[in-house]
Amino acid sequence: MVTTAAPCVYFKDLAPFLPESLEGFTVGSTAGSTGKYGEVSVSEAERTYTRGEGREVKVRIVDTTMGLKLGEAIREAAQKAKGRAASDPTAPIQWKEAVGFVRYDADEAVAEANLLVGERFVVAVTSRGFPSTVEVRRVARGIDLAGLAQLQ
């Protein structure tokens, strides 16, 4: 499949948009890569943060030539959740800088927010060991999404 998206930015250009620290958390590993797999190019940067036993947050920023297709899927999921009340933990994210959807698996205590930023970048925030989606929303809100949207 050929896409018309711009080439990916190098992962080291994505990394500055990962939070340097999160209040109450220990900064863990930071990883990143840029690669080409056939017709698809992908750059990603990820940082892990831990708090005590079993509590973790990961932030991943992705730029890919498949971004248009991923963006459509994120927009569609957010649109399907549009009627949910703001108090619903799975209410969609409709911010000036981003649109996204939020999921929570109570059995696994895993929350995930997937955002489309600048019609190009995908930001995924995942938490483990928390009782709701509050933490992923808080972390996502603290990312410089407007700055990321301007990245070329």
C-alpha cells in the first residue's frame, strides 16, 4: 500500500515530547527507533514511568506513513464514543490539539488513551495498576501536544 503521508521524523525528534518526569513516578527506560518495512516507515519514541509495585505509565509517540489510516481509526473510535458523558471514564478526548479515544480493562487494571495529534502523530498513553482512566488523561493533558503538532 502506498500512502501520501510525509516521511517520518527521526525518533530523536519525537523524544523531547515525552514527559521528562511525572509527579510521584520514577522515570524508567526510554527507547526509540526509526525504520522502513517495505513501503511503511515508522518512527517511535517511548518512555516508561513506575510508581511502587505494579503501577506503571508508558507514553509512546509514533509517526508513520500509515498515519492517515491510523488517524481515521482513532477518529472513528472517538466519534463512536461521542455521546458518552464527560464523567464516563471512556468518554472521547476532543481537545484543540488532539482527538482520541480511551479504554479501560477493569480485570487487568489497564487504561489506554490513543490520540491523533496534528493529523499525523499518534500518542498512546497506557497505565497499569490504576483503578480508572484518570491517570492516562492527566498524563496526556501534560504533553506538549501543540508543539508536537508543529513538528515537521
